[in-house]
Amino acid sequence: MSNLIHLNTDTTSLVIKAEKSLPEILYWGKRLPEDTGLDTFFEANHHPVPQARIDTGTVVSLCPEHARGLFTAPGLEGCRHGDDWTPEFSLSETTMDGHRVRFLCHDPRAALQLVINLGLNPGTDVLETSLTLTNQGDSGYQLRKLTNTLLLPTHAREIMYFHGRWTHEFQTERKKLDRSGFILENRRGRTSHEHFPGIMIGQPNFSETSGKVYGFHLGWSGNHRFHAEAMSDGRRYLQAGELLMPGEVELAPGASYSTPTLYSTYSNKGLNGISQNFHRHVRREIVRFPEPGKVRPVHLNTWEGIYFDHDPEYIVQMVRSAAEIGVERFIIDDGWFRGRNDDKAALGDWYLDEQKYPRGLQPIIDCVKDHGMEFGLWFEPEMISPDSDLYRAHPEWMLHTDGYDQVTIRNQYVLNLQIPEAFDYVLGRLDSMLSEYDIRYIKWDMNRELVQPTHNHRAAFHGQVQAYYRLVDEVRKRHPLVEIETCSGGGGRVDYEVLKRTQRFWASDCNDALERQTIQRGASYFFPLEITGAHIGAKLCHTTGRQHNADFRGITALFGHMGVELDPARASEEEKRGFAKYIALHKSLRHLLHTGNYFRCDTAHKESQAWGVVSQDQSEAVLMFAQLAMPEYAMSATVLIPGLDPQKQYKVQVLENSSSDIYMKRCPPWMVEPATMSGALLEQVGLMMPVLQPESAMLIHLEEI
């Protein structure tokens, strides 16, 4: 079969059939053997045609078509004022470039051109797919939907998806995929806390360490839609793309629309394999640091320390205290600009408040730099307060629909960045502050959803996201050494497309260590630790009212891009010692945490969890074991530690333990005296855990002897 295309990596194979109709996936999974009989095999083993169906069979292509008798969700929906609503494409040209392939397709009657781009990255095992539709007619084409479609094997019968809310992001849920479909939609205008654009589909009961699994992530910071379906003939597929509103995209003659990129990967070693593939892809292909090789500096963010109470003399005290505990980057959060004394006013007025800062920011920045730290500043550039000078001068810059009252969310509106004058104003203010002061870091926040966004009499979700990308791109172009954190009331806007422009994301506004245990675990399926903001909060958590000891907070915050979110100047000496201890520990481990292979362990009891990182050369690992709730049993169980070299011997010892031993008369001997164990036994037999107190954790270090 000369019309078969084979893409291979060291572990994965993808086989695509490309004939006259649109291309279809015949195989995607574990790497196939190098065998010259593969073409003959697939020709003899292709799907049959069942009785009482379309006589020639139906194809679930990379863009399924209703015109060919496929009674499922088509990949393309649209029309030309009612006509050309059911196109039928023919493959015109196939172009190969290494591990990438481009399919050029046409429907001359509908005057549409479809390009399908697909690439299997040999270094990361991640498949990138995207589609581009071009209107070749002489009238407008109203696009309703264009989505990436991937055929799945019949064993893909269980879905793990992500849900949440503010301060409760990256929660997971599972559903069977046996009949009919599963739809996950986001209509909030940003990536969202509620419906993160990622999904896992695999064989039943796949786990962290076992099972055949497919992982998917859509790189888009706006509305999106995932649709997984088990068809009546047993075939299964996943669609993922931008969720367009009615009339939002009309292609003028010659105009094109491209889908967001769908990132997909396969693992026959469970969810850990999915995570490690995605992490490699983010590190190699997505995130770009202004200074490659620079260690990720430990943060102090002022928000939960002082909120809107900004006193420059006191902030200098905070700077000095921050330096004493080992902080390397000091960030002033909300409240620094004109009229911003609470959350009800002044967004958009991005001028330094001279009443709060009569000498400007320079004395603080000088103090920060004198203590060996970098300075960062918070912005929320896309927002405008009803009570602001900017809104009073330009109420027409608010993103809204004429004739309707726009709702406020968190006492603010959204600024329509699609208006050139509004875009230029925001860019000008950012550029002015970054030019006047030595600001090396922006915490870029976005604290509300889009409601009834209209621009030029059309729905404007899509256009607003594109304008946001242009704004960030221009800021980075003018100030290439400035790092940017994507924050959206916490983890409301993080995806691979925004991470092409930013270097860190704030996983959640919740610093409660117990909540963070779940939040950071959920985020770890897609994002490596060095870009995941994780802070030690105050003893009394501001968002939950719970209290945890410094060890549990410190151990939890170790696994990420670490920081503290508190006021060190008011902290007791005992608290300061605790902060300094875990900052120093993080610094001693960040060479491992920020470069190694992250893994999660399958734990026998639902009240506990374990995760860790093993170095690329398998010479060192660090493991966290956490007891989230009251243990169900009087004894714990072993934890199998994946990813070590089975031939190596490791010294195993406790680094930190936030729990007292009240539940144990005698702990496992390795906790009392460091023990030597082989990688093979640690993975196959496991390390016996103690019973810990609820809401506590233990840190274990493994080093090759």
C-alpha cells in the first residue's frame, strides 16, 4: 500500500492511510517492528463493511465528513449563507518533512481548501495536529466548527477529565466510554478553572504506572470543546477544538482559519508515561526562558502579606526579612497603582500611586537588588474598573454588547483589546513602567470571565484571545529579559499556547497545603515542576481557614517553582527558621526537581498519595509521601517507586517528616537508620510506609551508592 504513511519515534508508531478521500489513522500506539510486510498487513487487515450500513464503508478521518455517510460529529461545520454546508473533500497533495506531514485537500464545489498538519515529535513522543480552512469562493463562508479528530483503539474505554473552580483547580474525575458520547465545554473566555482543556482516555482501570493511555491537551486560552464518542460500530474517537459562538468567524474570500494545536501522546506505562512525554515537550518545544540555564529563583509575593496596605518603609523591612530567609525574587502584588485601595476601583489606571510611593519604586528596587534579589510587579492589564479614570474617559473601551448592561465580576469589566486605541494604551502603560524601572518579572493576572463580548457586531471571544496574545508578544519583544507569570485568579489561564509566551503559572490562589496536594497533583499531568508556582502560605490559610505546620506546608511547596506568600517581617523567629529551612532544602534539590522525570505512585489507600522526581541519569530521586486524611487502616502499605535503575543500589533515608509518630510504636527500620536497597526491589516490592497523622507528609531521599 504505497498510500500508507508511517511516523515513528523510539517508542511510538503512527500509521495513516492517505488515498483520494481525507486521511485516516490506521494505528497509533506502541512502536511497530521494522517489517517490510507492514503495508501488506494493513491492506489485508483493514476494517470490513458490516451489513445494513453504507455499502462502501465509512472512514473516521482526521476531519470526519457527513457527506460520506458518517453519522457522527463532523470535523467541519459551516455554510455559505445556507449552501455548501456538507462538503466532501478530496486529497490533492501529501507532503512529508521529516516527522511532519501535510495533507492538502479541496472541495471545488464548495470552494473550500483544507490543510491538515500533523507531526510526531521524535524527542518527546507528542503528536501535534492542526487544521486550516481557506475560503476559495467569492462570497463569505460562515464557520461554525473546525476541530481536530483522532481515531482511538477499541480498548480506549475509560476517560479521566479535569474539573474545578477558583481555589480548587485541577480536580480529576473518571467516566466510562462505552456508548454514545462525552462532551466537555468551556464558555468562559479563558482557559478556565472549571474545565481545563485536557483529557486522558485509556483501557479500563489505567493507573499512574500501568495501562495503555492516550493523553490530550488543547493549546488555546479561550473557549474550547472536547467530544469523545463510542460509535455504534465500536469505533472510538476524540475531537478537540475551539468552541466558536454563532457568527463569530466568517471567512471572507481568500481568508483562512486555523485550529488551535492539539497535543496528544501515547503511553503503555500508564499516566506517568503521559506526563513525562508532555513534560519533555513543554521543556523542549513550548516554554522559552529569557536566560536559559538560569535557576528558577525563589519568590516572595506580597499579596497575602499586606494586601492593599502599601507602606514603602514597611515593604523595605519585608525585603530585608525576605533576604534573610533566602528569597531570590521579590514581587509587589496588587495595590501599587493610583487609587487602588481595595478591589473596587482603579483597574486600568496603571500609574504609580504617588501618595503611597512619594519617592517612587526606585528605593524599594534598590533595596531588593542590594540584597541580591530581582524585583517583580503585579498587573492585570486586560481589566478596567467602573470606578477608574480610564473608564470615565473611555467607557466605550469596555468589552460588551450594545443595548445590554454588562455584568461586573469581582467589581470589574474587561477592556476590549481589539480596539486599537485601547490596545495601544495598555501596551504603553506596561512599556512605560518596564522602561522606567528595573522590573524583571510580571505577575500577569486576569480575574474574570468574558460575558457577552462583542466587537464589530460579532461575538468576540476568539478575537479577544488573539489580541491578548499580541499584547504579551509585544511586551516580550520590547522587554525580552522580563519573565511573565500567567495567573488568572490562580490556575484559570494555563495551557500550552499561553506558555509559549510565559515562563510560570500560578496553580491556584489557594495556598492551603492540603488543597495544594490535590491541585499540584492534577497540574502535574501536563506541566513540569519548574513552571508550576507553589508557595508556602501563612500558618492560617487565608482561603480555607485551616492551619498546618511549617513542615507540611514546606514539603508540599518544594515540588514546584517555590515561593512564599506571607509577611516575613511579622513572622516569629521560629516561623522564619521554618521558611529558611525549606527554601534552603528546595535550593539543594532544585537541580533534581526542575530537570528530572516526575512520577506519581499508585498507593493502596485512597487517603494517601506519593509522588517524586528521579534524575535523568537515575542516580538520585526524592519522594514525597502524604497522608491526606485519617488512615482507614492501622497499618500503611508499601509504595512502589517507578523510574529507578533496577541494577543500581540506593541509599534510602528520611529528609523531613511533618508528622509525629503517635500512630507507630515502631517505624519501618529504614526510617531510623538509612538503608541500602536496589532499584528493582524498590519498584517491584516497594518501600514500606509508616502511618502518618492526617494532613502531614514525609520527604524521602534516594541516592545511588
